[in-house]
Amino acid sequence: LATARATMAMEDLAPMPASNRPWRWHTLAVLWLTLQINPGSYSLGGSLAALGLPPARALIVIGVMGCVVAFAVSLNSAAGVTYGVPFPVYARASYGLEGAKYAALSRGIVGLMWLSFQLWLSAVALAQCFDHAAPGFEDWAPIWSPYLSGTQLVMLLVMALLHVALIAAGVRNFSRLPYIVAPAGIALFALIAAWSVTPSWGGGDGIGEVLRESALEQRSGAAGALGEGVMAWVAGCNSVVSYWSTVMLNMADLARFTPTQLDQSLGQAVGIPVPNLVIVGVGIVGSAAVFAKTGEVSWLPMDVFATWPAWASIIAGLVIAVSTLAVNIAVNIIPPANDFLNLCPTRLRWRWCAFFTVFAAIAICPFFLFHTPGGFVVQFIGGYGVVTGAIYGVMVTDYFLVRRRRLDLEDLYPAAPGTGAFQYWRGHNWRAVLATLLGVALPLPSWLVHLMGTPETLPGFLKFCGQTSWFMSCAVATATYLLACAASPPPRSGHGQADALKSAACDEVERPCSEAA
């Protein structure tokens, strides 16, 4: 595969040989724990409570959906372990050699948006916490009230420059940063949880009172956006799955570092459900405790810090900033940069793509997009769930049901343009394109109406499609892809070559892969 690797793969896209997979299940589990210790997890829990889901019910939703996410992630990680390929290459099997670039690009754009949110959250954390020590600091030089002040802009640029500096120095040199920062993040989340249920600390009135805090009493502005009754449950489930749906797509990027399916499956099972319940649960009880204490709807961790002593607030803000930096390096810069690199791997450079990711994250104005919990959950998380659900349905259906887990590295990395089973029609699999478009079609109108701020005009069915955006798009795309493949079967790959294609065979091509890189 030397020629194929030279034309279709750079170092970050080449197959991972079986002899160079150092991660076991506990490594993956610890990685998941470190990735979840970040303000985004708190904000998800706080948003669910602020938008109409009572805290006790929100905890149930988080617990159940954590198990669903772990199973879904394991399914889409299987090809990465078997063949050692990352997500942009794995997507070539279902979307085609050229179509996969757009599937990967959609995930890259969502990763860019997450980077934007995390940058903004860390900037606000620093501004608010220093404002607690020096009142008026955050509101210095208002630029676009109530969205942006001069202080917040400076903090945002400082955080962006820190990310640029790490990229310039080589992100691989900071691969252990999440593990170093994780203890501080765990301690901070533990303190928030303890404060939330300990009256003597100035927090809530005990865990019972916090969990009984009615979301109906919290509603103001965007509150109640998840719906009423059963639909609030359903929309909450959809929000949790959509939250993790980008990782569900590209987990092959990381799972290919594990030697066996047992390692990756066990790592997901240990690292996702329980840590997710605990960490996002801190956001739920923290939000409810802030409301119980101040009467104000809360969804950001900085609202908790405002009730702490100034010195504790400053330390907490610094921990938030450093933890977001560590998480961004691991999951919000490397994967999107890989996805952008995949658009033209022979001309682009990874570092250019990483710099572009940071600059674009600032340019999309996160201070406006993520100003409210409704903007975060309904417009952002629910919005990208429309697309990621359809892509996930196509990829899993193609790998497990259509191809029966049989792929060929020769087809994933063709030796010459226009060759191989995954060339399809000019590099695009029309079946996957059709399935994705139809999957997006039903929930998209609801998202657009919410974006325009007029959700009350939606018919009941379209509103339901919007509240179940990930599940609806995934189900429709799965059914459409199966029907399209039954009507016009796609070219087969790896027929009669299964043994040669398993991960152990990657050792045989390790030398050409290195030469191409």
C-alpha cells in the first residue's frame, strides 16, 4: 500500500499497526473521565434543569442515556479497532472517497463550534471570577451589551492565543495535560456538588430540597423550551445523546489505539455512563441550588462561584480555564484539524488546519451564539444532532448490516485516483447522500424555526421531530440507506480477504505507512 499511502494518507490518517497500539481499556476509561471534567458537562446539566426538566428527572435521563451513548460509541468504534483507521478514512466506506470529506467536514465544523463555546466559557469564567474580587472588572468598556464587554474580549483573545501557542509548540508534547489537569477539575466539581447540598456552606438546603426544586418555578425566558410532560423527558434524552454525538462519530480516531474490541468496549462502558451521571449531575444540582439560593435561573458554573469568597472564585476560574484548554487540545482541535486536513491531504498541513480552527472559533461570535441555555441546548446541541444523527445511522448501517464488517485497506487507500470499491460515482455514494438528506429533512424545519425565535408556529409533528432530532434523523437515514442498498447494492469490499484485512495485518504495511508519512 506504499503508493496508496503516499496519495491518500498523511501521518494522522494512515492505518495504525497492531504492534503500535498501547492503550488498554483502563486508558480509554481514564481518557473519558478527563474529557468529561469540563464546563460543557456542567452546562449541559444546568441547561436541562433551566429549560424545564426537574432535577430528579434530569438525573434519570442522564443515567439512562449515558448507557445508550456508551453502546452507540462502541458500535461506531469497532471499525477503528479492526482496521486501525481514523474516522475520516472509515467514512470513505459509506460515503465514498470524496463524499467522506464532507461527512468529516460536518464533524469538524461541530468540533469548531465546541471549541468556540469552550473558549467563550473560559473567558467568561476568568472575567467573572476576577470581577468578584474587583467589582466592575467584567463590565469594563462595554462593546455589545449584553453580549460582550472589553474585558471579556481580552480574556477571549488571551485564551485563543494560549491555544495557538500550544499548537505552535506541538500538541503532542502536551498529550498528558488532560491527565495533569483532571485532579483539579475533579476537586472543583466535588466542591460544587458539596456546596450545592450543604446549607452550612451557604449553598442549597440539602440534597432532598435541591432535587425537589421544581423546574416549573424556574422558567423564565427560554425556560420550558424542552416541552411539557413526557416530551420534556424525550427532548432531554435527545439533548444528552446529541451532546455526545460528535464523539460517537469520530471515536475511531481514538479507539484505533486499543488492541482489541474488548478493550474499547470495556473502556467505553466504564468511562462513560457513571462519570457522565456524576459530572453532568453536578450541573443539575448546582443549577437547582443557585436557583434555590438566589431565585435566578442558572446554567453556568460561574454562577456558583459568584457566591464563594473572592479567593476561591479566582482559583475556580483558573481551573475552568486550564481544564477547557486541556479538553480543547484533546477533542476540539485535533479531530477538527484532521477533518479539515482530509479535504486536501496532499496540499494542506495539519498545523495550518489547527490554526484555522482556533481563528474560526473566535470569528463565529460565541458571545452571541451561546448567550442563553436555549441557544446552547436547543439551537446548538439539538441543531448539530440533526446532522450527526443522519451520518451515524448511515455509517453504522453500512458497516454492520450492508458490509457485514468487511472492508479492504486497498479500497480505503486506493493506489490510483478513480479506483477501488469506494470510488462509487465520482467518489460519492449517492445512497449515503440520499439517506443523509432525508434524515436531516424532518427535524431541520423545527431547528430553523427555533433559530428564528418563533417555535410557537410549529405544527405538532414537526415540533416532535425537532425534539427528537438525533433519533429521528438517525432512524430515517438508517431506513433510507437500507432501502437504497437493497434496490441498488453498492460495490463489495474485502470479499475473500477478511483475514488479510484484520488489524494484525496492519503490521505488514507498517514500513510503507511510515515512508508515506
